[in-house]
Amino acid sequence: MIVDSIKDISVGYDTFWESRINEADNWVNFPRSLRMKAMNFIPPIGRILDCGCGNGIAMSILSKSNIEIVGLDISRKALKSSRLFGEVIQGDATLLPFDAACFDSILLLDAFEHCVNKSRLINEISRVLKPEGLVVATIPFSNEENPSGDERQPYDQPLSSKDTINLLSKTFRIEKAFGRGFLPTSFRIIEPYIPDSILLKFQRHLLISNEALFILTKFIK
């Protein structure tokens, strides 16, 4: 996909936040979703970047604790809501307006697939993350059930599970990963109840999942 400018992307996502969101996007109402599960892995201290914060659902949860949270999104419309829960900045995730090694943790909740230049996104996240920092990411995959991503999202370009893992692994160490959507449709209701220890033992499930939660750390040079 050829993108004329960052402004084009910003306008596209403004349209999404103005007229295309629905109740299913309010993931706080789905306590067993991967994004809600992701919140359990965020260290309760330090400075956190919510990269692709959208309307601030994660920020609203974190604002209840003693954590310094900064939200970044390319959509000005989305930030109207998220600024109620902390500091927010309109910006491009592939050119983050922050100094190197200034965040203890970074959240990337269903944002990776929306970024056109995913390699630059990963490099920027690595740059602003402290050496001992943590990245908590939920990422939908492209597959037979979902070949082209969320059609409401103007620049949605999910990768396959294999390509996603390969790209992440070039920069980060995958400490933990939990997939969803790997069982036949009629059995998926039980997936949130499968113990983490089993999922971690059988990592092959990631390759047939529809989405996954990743806990990432930097390679220490």
C-alpha cells in the first residue's frame, strides 16, 4: 500500500474514531480478552508508554494505580477521550517523539497490525525502551479466517503468525506468548480457561492462532 503522508493516515484513523467504532471495540467489557489479560503483565511501577492508545481504555485502567502513563496515537479524535486519563501526544509510532531508553514498559495493544512500516515501529519501540524494560503486545494475525484484517481500519495490514514472530524475534526476546483462536470454532469458548503453563509448553499453538499476547524483552548487548 502506498501512503502519501502521515497526515493521510491520521485523517483515516480520525474517520474510524468518529464513525466506525462499535461496542465490540470497548474491550474492557470482555474480561477474558487478550487485551485484558495483557494488563496483568504490566509492572506496577515506572513510566509506561501506551503506543497506539486509541481512546484510552488501557490508560483508564492504569490511571487507577500509581503508574506514570503516557499515551500516543496518530489520531487526534482518539486522543480527545484518552487525555482524560493522563498525558497524551499525537504522533507517529515509527518516529516516536521521545528520548532513548526513557520508558520502563511499553504497551502495544492491537496496534502493531495498523502500522504500515512495522520494522520501523519495532526499532522505535526498542529505542525508547530501557535495557531491562518490557513490551506487552497483543497482535491479531492474518489467516484464512481473517486474510485482510479489520476492514473498518483504513491501514490494517496484519501479518501471518509466522511472519509476526520472525519480525519480533529480530529485535526482541519472546519471554512468553499466548495464542487465541487455535481451537475449532465450537470449542473456542474454553480457550481463556486453558492454564498458561499448558500454552507455554505447547508453543506450536501460536502458528494456528488468530491472535496472540506477547511478553517481550530487549536483547542485552
